[in-house]
Amino acid sequence: MLKIISLLGLVAFILTGCATQALKTPVNSTISPDQHWVTSPAHTYHQGIGYFNAYLVADVSRPDSPQYQLKILEFQSYWRFLDSVFDDQGKRLRFTRKDNNRGEELLITLNRSILEKAHQGLKINTFGKRGKKLFILPGSHVVNFLKTVDHFNKNTSGLK
């Protein structure tokens, strides 16, 4: 009995250490070789038998006015045929949708103010013929993504 309790304590200790370590892991965005794009790492999450990859992208070819997008790749057994997208405040967002044989790709246009308010996480609601879905991108992705964009803009201002 004592061995079982000790083993359970050890497992709990290990799991606690893993959870704490995962929260401290930095999320690093990347800059494309041509220095026109900043991309956050993909955030993958599963739902049912499908999964989603979501990441932020900024076109920084004009550092004075970067263009921001959230790209969501949805790999499901059925398509949602999405037709509307809203931020967590209920504001309708512009987007384009591409279908392929594996699912849907959403390219959602964002502005800087939406991203700056998302330090606790970026929440995007999507609606379509086959249901709705709330996408949440962790705040660490958003914060580090914006830091990378700002760092790039600071280092390239006046070079063009």
C-alpha cells in the first residue's frame, strides 16, 4: 500500500513539473527569409476526429502599416462551410475561405487593436451551415507575435 501511495505521489510530482514547465516555454515567432512575413508558431488542438492548426501572420513588407491575419486550417471529417466570423466583442471580421479535400482554410483579417487586447487569448467565433466553432489562440502566441513584429519594425525603420 505504501508503494502505491509513493508511486502515485511521484506521478503527481512529475505531472505537476511538466505542466509548470509547459507554461514557461516561450513561443517564438519567425521572420521569413525575404523579411516580408512574421509568423507565429502553429497552435494545434483536437476536436472529435478532426483537428485545427491556427497561427498569426503579419505582412511587414511595409513596416509603417503591417497587415495582420489569423490563419486557421481545419481538418475535419466534414466541412463547416463557414460564412461568418466575429471577434469576442461581436464585431464581424473580414475573411476568405478556401476549401480543399482535407478541410477548410480560413484567412481572417485582424487589426492591431484586436491583437493588443488579446493578451489573455484571441477568441474568434465562426459560424457556418454545419455549426459553429470558437477558436482560441493562447495569449502567449499573440504577445510574442506582436513583440516579433515590433522588433522587426524597429530594426528595419529607415532602411527602405
